[in-house]
Amino acid sequence: MAKSSIACKAKKQTGKQRKSRSNKQGRKLGQAATLPGKLWTEWLKHCLANARSWLYALLLICHLLCLRVSEGLALSASDFDFKSCSVLIKPLKRQPALRKPLLAEMKSILLQLKQNGVSKRRSEFRGSQGKITFRDAWTWPRSGALFPSERPDAKSDIRNKNTVAKTISRLRGSFTLATEGVVRSHSARHSMINALRMNGVPDDISMYYARISDKKVFSKYGQVTSLQASSLLKAQKSFRGAAAAQYQSLLPKRKSTRKTNRK
């Protein structure tokens, strides 16, 4: 009985700890923000200016290929076949490996990233060393992981997705442009799916590219923002005309303000 009681108590404590880790502040972040068009570009610029260069490269790749952050972190140089215009995405979440197509436009951007890398001059304070200036560079490796871990005590050979989440959490606090929802690591994926939707790509093709098999799950991604909805409605002239005509006869007629000349 004593052992059973202790085991039950330990199980309850473990459950509490897990809940605390998943939601330390007792609140849900909600769905990741969709950053359409120029807003995504501005977010990338913000990341490059205020975080390490590898994060910029990771988010750019995740957006172009519509990847989860964990899928992007797992990429290796050998996964890219620029001759056949495809990239191999490793198995994840009980899903088999998938070879995604590289469109000519995507391929061009990735080849530029491969050739030039990402480099930026930065300054930071390092304890007794004071303020130092250094060149922060990310380069596309000839072989191996695109985003290898730099910590000697790391449990994995690649960077941890929690590091990405923490960095983005810090960055969104200084991002001044308005967003619908909370900018998270998943926002790259949401933003690309939004672009697919807005440009009329059929859902089955978009789901393949996003590696989503469930239609209900897919429907929650990349939803149209209020600004996009407003712009689309303004472009629907036939709808606007029909709505105006429907109520025209119900509205009171305006009285004429002209003064009649008395004889």
C-alpha cells in the first residue's frame, strides 16, 4: 500500500511538472500569426538585425519550403538536389520522408543563399571584455547539417527548436508592426500556406507541399487576414453593386436643398 501511495503521488507530481513546462505563465499563446507578403519580409529583416544569422537562414528556408522548424533544423546539405530540383524532407510525426519539388524561383533564392551565406557585423557586451564587435556569419556547409549545434554539451548534433522558440519570443517583443495573432516559429509555415491560398493553389496541392494530410488541420493554417479580406471585398464590384441596389429602395430619399424662385 505504501509503495502504491508513493507511486501515485509521484505520478501526480510528474503530471503537474509537465503542465508547468508546457505553459509556464498559465496562458496559451494561441494560433501562430500569419505574416502575409511584405509583413513577412519585414519580420525577416527584424530577425537579421536583432538575432544571429543562422536564424534568418532557417526561417527563410522554412518559409520557402513550407517547413516545420524541426524539419528545417534537420536538413542536411545532401538533402538538396539542385539538378533534379528537389529536396528531401526527413520523416517526422509518423509521416514518411517526402521529396518536395524546388520551383525555379525557390531554387534561385536557395542557390544565392548557398553561394553567399548570411553575414552581418554585430556588437555585444561580454562581461569583463566589455563591448566587442564581430562578424556573425552562417555558411551553407559542403556536407552535414545545415544548422549544427555549437554547444559542446549538446545532446543533439543539430540546434534545438526550443532555442528558436525562445529567440523568436524575444524578437517579437521589439517588432513594431501590427500582426494578427502571436508571431511564433510556426509563422513561417502559416505565411507560406496563406500565400498558396491567396494565389489560388488548389488545396490538395497545397496540402502536399505543406505536408499536411488532414483537411481540418490544414483549414486552420494561413487563414486570410482582416486586411486581405477587406482588400478582396473591395475588388468584388458585382457584390458591392448588388448589395447597394438591394437597399436602395429602403433608404429615405434625400430632400433637395435647392431654393425655388418665387414669382
